[in-house]
Amino acid sequence: ASQTAAIGATLGAVALLALGLGSAIAALILLGLVFAGFRGLCLAQIGGQTGDTIGALQQLGEIAVLLVASVCLS
């Protein structure tokens, strides 16, 4: 599982770097903000995370990165 996570993180980093270093940094910052905000919301509303909220966070993360990519490529 640890090796799979490392491979996934490496592939994600390479894909982000294809946008340029500045865009990759912007995407990572936005992704961190989305994660922190959604985690805080989950803790406040339901006291933690569930499988459904983790799936929603994954989707929100993808949307955040795609938004940065669309802004940088337009």
C-alpha cells in the first residue's frame, strides 16, 4: 500500500509539473486549503470523517486541481 501511494504521488507530481512549476504550486496550495476547509467542516458537522466524506473530498480535490489547470491553460 505504501509503494502504491508513492507511485500515485509521483505520477500526480509529474502531471502537475506539466503545467509549470508556478501552476503546480498553486494547485497544491489550493488543494491544501480545500482539504483543511472540508476537514474542518466534517469535524464541526459530524465529528469526523466517513467513507462518503472522504470520497467527496477526493472529488473536491480533483475539481480544485482541474480549475487551476483550466486557468493556467487558458
